[in-house]
Amino acid sequence: AQTVTQSQPEMSVQEAETVTLSCTYDTSESDYYLFWYKQPPSRQMILVIRQEAYKQQNATENRFSVNFQKAAKSFSLKISDSQLGDAAMYFCAYREQTGANNLFFGTGTRLTVIP
Amino acid sequence: DSGVTQTPKHLITATGQRVTLRCSPRSGDLSVYWYQQSLDQGLQFLIQYYNGEERAKGNILERFSAQQFPDLHSELNLSSLELGDSALYFCASSPGQGLSYNEQFFGPGTRLTVL
């Protein structure tokens, strides 16, 4: 079964600094998708960034980028120039490319941004 | 705003009761997913429907059932409610099966409190 592990329950970062959130996963598949979702206090689940496993290039979305290490089954999220609005729970998620399309989530990392 | 709507926003009920949660997917999306977010279990996939048919089942209890109607809206029925069923229930929608990307868009959730 696919499992997603986020080993950092809580992280904090100074405003304008950079922080990296860790995620590892376990799968026997070669093709799959990885995602980072943000859940602010409003509880809305917001997609931050996605990565296709067949792509070697790391995904980037403005201040958000990932470090995807397929062999190590690692998928970390880097937030640059952190802003107060980045404070939220961040969930790493995995999805198979074929078959069931549901997401498997990690347990989340609560990010605090210090002004 | 993801385009996915869920009603009601909040629901408070008593043990042993039955409730129905409703989800309207984004216009044109054929797949609907239900997820449960609880403090002890995290975010878990419950069930998926595609164009009216059940496609995948996750950790859904026998007391829970769902369906997707011809207009593609979906309902999640929870019966014989227990205290442990208190959680945030998310609906997500995506364009459909077999597409290369198939991003899931989450609704705002229904907060269920069982007293």
C-alpha cells in the first residue's frame, strides 16, 4: 500500500526567509503524481504544486519549488521569501497514474511564519 | 473558490442519527471523491464516483454510503452516527478517469459534530 510520511509535525520560519518541508513516500509504481496542498485556518484545501514522476525537472510555482528525488522517494517543498499568508498546514499527497485516482495524504506539517 | 460546493457547512447531530452531506462538482467534472479529515486518522479517502458509478473505495465504514446522481452531484450518507464520526468531510472533483493529470479540486468541507 502507498504510504506518505511527513516527519516534521511543526516547522517555523522567519518572514522573508526560506523553509523546506520534508516528505517521503513508499510505492512500487514507476509512474505517479505528487502534490503539496496547503490548508489555512479556513480549512480549504489548496493545491500548491504538483510533480509528475516521469519528469526529471523539479516543479516550480513562483515562491514554491520542490526537490523531487525519485530513487530516494523523497519530495520536499521549499518556500522562498516566506510570507505571513504562508502560515498553514501543508500536506504532501501521492496519486497513482492509473487505476484508483484517489490521493494518499501525509499527516501534515504545521508551518508558522514569524514576523 | 475551487468551483466545488458542499452543503451544509456545519452539521451538529446526536449519536445514532443519520445525516446526508451534499456535493456539487465543478462544471464538467465527472469524478467525485469523498475524504474524511479527523484528528486521529488524518485525511483519508472514503469513496470515488465517476459519471454515476462507484469507481474506488477506501476506508469507508459500512454505516456510510454514497451515490452520484445523473446531474453529477453526489451525496454522502452517514448513519448510526458515533462520536468518532465527528470530522471534516471534503468532497473533491476532477475531470475524469484516465486523463494524464486529473487534478482534484476540493470543496470547502462540511464540519460534522456528533454529540
